[in-house]
Amino acid sequence: MPGPILCSQCDKTESNCNCDKYCTICKGQINVKLCADGLYYCPDCREACDVALANEYSEH
């Protein structure tokens, strides 16, 4: 079973990550969340790219 999803920059979980959080696609900083690929996305880009949130992905 896979472990928790980690930030691709610092290898820490979202709650422990101290990186500047911005969307990988548009560089926005509002409501960005760590996703299943280890990158941060805003809600619009996350939906457009159909990327699951890290906490949702790691629970399944």
C-alpha cells in the first residue's frame, strides 16, 4: 500500500511542507492543495487536469 503523498520539492506531507505554495500550472496562490502527483494546484487547474487531492488519493 502506498504511503502518504509528499511534496515533490521537500519530500514532506502537505501539513509539514514549508515550501511556497503556488499552482504548478497558473502560479496562483489561492486555495492551492497538494495533489496525487506531489505538485500543488489551485481548484480550477486541479479540475481541468483531473488531478486528485493528495489526502483523497492516499485514503483509497
